Amino acid sequence: MEREKPAFDILGRIEQERISRGWSEYALAENSGLTQSTISTWRRRNLQPNLASIEKICSGLGITLSQFFQDEDAVYLTGEQKCLLELWAKLSPAQREAVQHMLRTFLSIEP
């Protein structure tokens, strides 16, 4: 008897989040406290990770379980993200530009 595929594509979402950060599977594993072989096996065998593993992935990605499972249009912020936005709002336009430049430099992103 074959298991029914869940309506929410967990593996696809993990892959989407990983790629959006420019991370390799190894980087995702390192940040999540999982082994790269575990993550690779999920993808190769089309296996669904258990809740504990999804929680580790979310922690590594810096998002909540709620954010992981939310629709694309919904926006929920972690406490850390809210704090960053509150600080951002206090910056002058010149300071904001400087912060953006610094982040692009850290991430090796062209303007």
C-alpha cells in the first residue's frame, strides 16, 4: 500500500528556501544540525522528513514552522526580523544605503 503524497510539498519548500539563500545542501545541513546525507536521502528517495527534522531545518533557515508552512502571500515575521525592521525604520536614508551596501558586500551581491 503506497502512501498518499501530502498536499504541501515539504521537500520542494526546503529546496526553495535553500536555493533562495544560495546555500548548498551541505550549508543547509550545517546550519540545521543535520547530516548532508540525511537531506540528500530525502530528495533522492522522495521521503518526507519528520517534524523534528523540519523544526531543525526551520531553525537553520531562521524561520518558524508557521512561516515554513504558510502560503506564499502571507507574511509573518520572527522576533529577530521584527527587531531588524524596527531598527531599519530608525535609520536615515544615507544609513539605510550604507547598510544595504554592507549586506551586498557580505553576500557578494552586485547592486
